[in-house]
Amino acid sequence: DSIQIQFRFNSDSIQIQFTLKVPMPILEGINFINLVI
């Protein structure tokens, strides 16, 4: 349905959290993908 992008600014690193809301059985267990830069 929608793609939520959350930006979290920490003291040392920047965490970009992508939350994908897709009605698929494959993505049932996968809720978010964390990319730590």
C-alpha cells in the first residue's frame, strides 16, 4: 500500500529505516530493512 521512510540521526551513524507494506506472503516475516551508514 505505502512505503514509509524513517530517518534516524544518531551521534555517530545515520540509520535509514525503510518500512515496506506490501500484501505479499513472502514479505510476511520481513517488516523492515535497516541500512546503517
